[in-house]
Amino acid sequence: MQFDEKWAFVFKKQEHCDPTAPADANRGDYWDHVAFDPEHKLVVSVVPGARGLEEAEAVVADFHRRTGGRVMDLMTTDGYPAYETAILHTYGETVWPPRTGKPGAPKAPYTAVPPGLNYATVEKRREKGRVVEIVCRVIFGTLAAVLAALKRSPVSRAINTSFVERYHATDRHRNARKARKTYRFSKDWRQHEAVTYFTMYSYNFCWPVRTLRVRGEDGSWQQRTPAMAAGLADHVWSLPEWLKFPAVQRA
């Protein structure tokens, strides 16, 4: 699983906002915090908003809920430190040190990551706008466990966030509000969030991804969406089908 943030803005960029003006409260920089499955090219979770610990914890917690709390073989992010705190807070388990029977106050409980949780970061150092160095660090787990997870991976052999970054480019192409230089930027944060959810989650079911296609029995290529690759759908959905599908299923 890869976590990352994508920048956009609402009404005007952050440097032009007045922090004392009530009208600018929901204007300025707006980030998409995304949890992305590289193997199935699936957007698992997205939380739009400011770039901060609260949003990082929200996307990790939502991902944890959507995956039933299962421990992933490997999580990767960039060097943004909020993710380390968010992952520890969401997945961590409280450990109570045993009593020693010796004089003095007992050791305080602490939070530890569960066995099997591996988390690594990749940081890019730039000079004059060009990447001159890439530094990878193992935050939770061991280097041997991370390398073993990469060896089992069907899509990558290196610690990276390339897949979620490539998806960001796809989303900018599909959502004109988020092009870097455009007159089509969002003017209202509610509309911005609504279109964010619309483009990202419809991508899962309605957007065939070329690298996910497979050969059929007749030798022809079968197009697949991320939802099909992940076993959530058995065909490419049309937008009307996706929009009309009830969010709440009644027994």
C-alpha cells in the first residue's frame, strides 16, 4: 500500500489568502490524501483537506477500516512525518510491561506496532528542481522483512511511491480542476470535494487500465478496471450504472 498527497487549491492559492478573513476559511491549498493499492491500481481511500496530521490519520484510519484491520505486507510513503504517527496510532497495540517486583514505579505502557507490519519511506533530495538523491528508510519492521515483501510483490522490487504518484497524474488528467496551471480551478470547497470523490472512486469501476488487461481464452485482450483486478466487479461499469448503484444494500 502506498500513501501520498496531491496538491490542488480552491478559489485562490494559499499565499493569496488572508488568515483573518472569514471568507478565506475554506479557500487556498487543498490536498488529496490517497491510499493506493499498486498491485490492482485501486484507490482504496481518499481524504481531501489541509495537509496535516489530522488528514493523514483520517486516511490511514479509513484504509484500516476498509481492509478490515489486516496488516499489510508493506506500506510506503514519502518522508512526510505525519504518516509515521498515523500508522502507529491506527495499527499500534498497547504493551504493558510486566511487573518486576522491584522497588519504584512500574514502567509505563507504550504503543508498539504489531508483528508483520512493515513501513518504509522514500525521500527525494532536489537541487535546482532536479532529483539528485533518493534516500529510503525502514521505519517499522526490519530491512529483511521489507526486502522479503518486495520479493513477493508482483509489481515492484524497490521501495517507492511511484504508483500512487503516477495515479496522481491520471487524476489530474481526468479532473480538470486539479491541473497545475488552469482557469478551471474549483471556486467552492464543497464542489471540489464532491468532484474529488466522483473522479477517484468512479475510476475504480469505470476506467479500464491498460496494464491490468489479461488475455482471454480466444487470445484477445480483456480490459479490466481496478475493481475487476481486485475482485470487486466482474465487468467494466458504465457511469450511469455506477451512479445508480445503491450505496446501502438492503437484505
